[in-house]
Amino acid sequence: MSGHSKWSTIKRKKEKTDNARAKVFTKIGREIAVAVKEGGPDPAGNSKLKDVIAKAKANNVPNDNIERIIKKAAGDGSADNYEEIVYEGYGPSGIAVIVETLTDNRNRTAADVRHYFDKYGGNMGQSGCVSFMFSRQGVILFEKEGIDEDKLMEDALEAGAVDFITDDEIYDVRTEPSDMGAVRDDLEAKGYTFVSAEVEYVPSTYTNLSNPDDIKNMGKMLEMFEDNDDVQNVYHNWENEDDYEG
């Protein structure tokens, strides 16, 4: 199972419109701004910023955009102050959901998140209600095409990865959270191109939805979260996400 859920999300985003792509740029821009404010504008001395820049490039954010956001965030005149808030809750039939946000208005964001849960047959819970069902792991995904599985596995484990998983269309390299950036950089230096590299909430068990209404509602709920500028990432343990056709 593993990276399959993440890959489904990536594919869906790739197929979306320019408007959706602009939303991705906006969200990554916020991450860059927060990283700069926390650790300064030099990625060499700010590992969080280095990771977000790598994410931005993987999502085809132009270098000019990245540099402009860093300069703005480093300037005294930057008035954007975002705080990181994580919400937890349940989708239809008890699907566990974790929503990571960066917001400049926690009341607005909390209301939006609660509304999406309620509208599509779920409910927002208390902090900790589902996070115990997930672990924090570095997840680096590679499309299979043109990559030798045995060589990538050998290189990944040599770089410090703790697990290597083969899925239908992807290779999924797992790391300790603190090692993700170093493993990603090592593999990039060896010529590999990753699709996604982030520290994520990975579910320990997955749940299938069989009711067509539940599948539709869960898919719509995820779309609403992803379309909200305040929401950075959504993690869940819905196994058969590909059954949702939009």
C-alpha cells in the first residue's frame, strides 16, 4: 500500500488546471516564507528552507518565484505571519484524516476545516484523536520509468533509507524524519529525479470504503481541503482512493 495514497493525490493534482497549479504555488510560497522567518534566508544553514525549495522545484515553481518569496520573507516589511495548526478528524465510515494548515487567521481556517468535515459525512475531532494511527516518516517517491529497481534500492539504503517499497507505478523510499533531506540530496546527486520528498504522516493501517456515497463524499472532502489556500497537506488512511472518479 504505502506511497500509493500519496501518488494518487499527486496524479490528481497533475491532471488539474492552471488555476489548481497556481494554488500549489501559493501554498509552497507560504511554506517558504515560514521557513525563512524561522531559520533565515540561506538554505545552506536552514534545512527546512532547503527542503521546501526542493519541494518547490519538484512542483515546477520557477526559480524567480522562489527567490522573490525568500527576499520578501527576509525583509522587514513582510507583514505575513502564518502559524502552523494541525487538525484531526474522521471522514465517512471513520476514515482517519489529518489536516496540516498554515494560516494568518485561525478562526477562519478552523471554521472552514470543520465545515468540510461536517458537509461530507465526517466530523472534526480533538487533537490526538487519530494521530496515534500514523507515524512520521520521510517519504521519497520516484516514478518507475527508466529506473533500475535493484540499483535504486541499493543506493537508497546506502544513503541511509530505512525501507524500500515497490508499488504499481512508483518506488517509495522511506527514511527517518530527520534523514529525509540528506537521503534525497544523496539520491539527487546520483542522478535520480524524485516526484515528491517530504516528511509525512503515514497510516499504520488502511480502510476500504465500499459504499458509493462514502467514496463520493470522501473524495469531495479531500478536494475541498486541497482547494483551500490555508491547507498545506492532508493525510488519511483511505485505501481505495482511486475508486473516486471526481
